[in-house]
Amino acid sequence: MERCDGCGRIEKPLFKLENTGFIKYYEKKVKNTVLKYGMLEDARRLALAVSDGKGSPALARAFLEVFPKIKFTIIHLNLGIPNYSDECQEVVERFCSENSIQLLIYGLSNCNGYSIYDFVNTAFSKRICGACGVVKRYPMNKIALENGFDALATFHNLDDTVKILFNLYINGKIDELVRIKPLISSGNPKIVRKIKPLIEITDGEDLHYLISREIEFANSECPLAKGSRMVRGKKLIVKIEDGVPNFKYLLLKVHLKRFLPLLEECASQPSLRECEKCDMPSVDSICSFLNIFEDHTVG
Ligand code: SF4
């Protein structure tokens, strides 16, 4: 196998299937995942959340192929990362224009004047992807809500999910583990239902699909990823899978089928209130989005 020296992800597609066979395999897997977990049941208006990464165009294209009658909008959040975010935006603009998909573009800097890059010299410098995850979640939900969408598909795939699961299990974070599932429906009218159609698909499969279907994707890697905990975590998972074949899929399966039902019984359900500053749902008096900027004096 050839892997990226930086993050351990598969760099070259080395699947045995020919392109046509692989395309069918990938799209069938996306379709089966959506149907198996009832992701689109009761969903009237669907949006795909896009900000970076290779999963986004793969997810959008697979949706066009397997659910041709389902209309969706792409919401692109420009994270303001130099030499990266603008390229990601240009790629998604071309993709939407070529495929006649409605596109809504927002800049993170328009939300509060900051970008992910402002975390570089803060306490988050080594876990910047964690901060990025918190920062992306809030505006994506708010944009979807304000535009009347009731389902938001994200491109979190198997590698992303297993990396998070691994961390949460070794740290015993029960309350967070219960939120790791293919469909998250909060019941709160201000939180849009999140679905993860790529949850059973690996980084390598996403990349091979893009190449097989000749879909354009951003060539640059995020400059903040190098040396981050997220990248080191993914490299560790790759090493484990070398010794435990199919480890990623097994961990996801065991989590969903065996542990999740038990964890749901004992996890405390956080009671949500309105953030004192923005009125969005929050566990604390100030929501995690505004808190992360205030606590760590970015900029
Ligand atoms: Fe954000 Fe990390 Fe992805 Fe860069 S690699 S866009 S910092 S999550």
C-alpha cells in the first residue's frame, strides 16, 4: 500500500475493482447506508455541508447518481485558511455550476471576524482540528436553519468517525460517545437533523471514487493539518489496522450495535437552554462556538 507520509491516508487507489465496478460499489454503499439508517425519512429540504476535504464532492456526486429525484443545496463555509480555503471554494463553485446545484456560500470571517487560522497561536495550536470541528458546526447549523433546511448531510467518513470513537473510548467520554451515530436528531427545533451518508466509507474509497469518476477536488492539503492531533490519530488507526484487519469497520459496528444502546441508557442528557448572546441552543450560558473564541483570545 502507498500511504501519505504526513497523515497515513492511502494516497494511491489500489483497489482491485476496475473503475466501473468500483463506482457501482461506492454508490451502492452510499445508497444502502442512507436507506439502512432512514437518513432521508421525513426530510423535506436537504442541504450538504461543505467546507474542505475530498469527501464533499464525492458525497455530492454520489447523491446525484443514486438519488436523482432528490433536490439538494450545497452550503459552503469558507474557513479562511490561506492557500487552501479559496481553492476549496472555487472547486465547489465549479462543481455546482456544472451540475446545476444551488450553492450558498458563507465566510466564517463574516460570522464574527475570525478564521480558523486565528487559532494557530492559541492553546489550540496542537488540536486545531478539534477547534475547527466546533467552529464549523455552529454556522452550518445556523445557515441550514435560517434557510429552512430540515436535514444537513455532512461528509464525515469511516476514518473521521473511528478516529473520534477511539479518542472518546480511551478517555471514557460517555456523554460524547452517544452522539457518534449515523443520524443525529436532537428534537430541538433550532438544531437541524445531521446525517452522515459516508460513515461506512474510508478516506481511500473517497479518493478512488473521485479519481474513477474524474471529479475535480482541491489538490492542496490543509496547511494546519500537519502535526495536528487529528493527523496523528489517523496515523495510529492506520497502524492498528495493519495488525487488526478491518479494525475501522469493526469498531464502528461494535459501537453502534453493542455499546451505543447501553451507553444511551446511562449517559446524562444535557438540558439545553438559550445562549445568552446568540439565542441558539447551548449547554452552558454561552454556546461553545462563542465560548471558544472568547476563552482562547484568538486574533
Ligand atoms: Fe479544519 Fe483540520 Fe480540516 Fe484543516 S485539516 S480544515 S484545521 S479540520
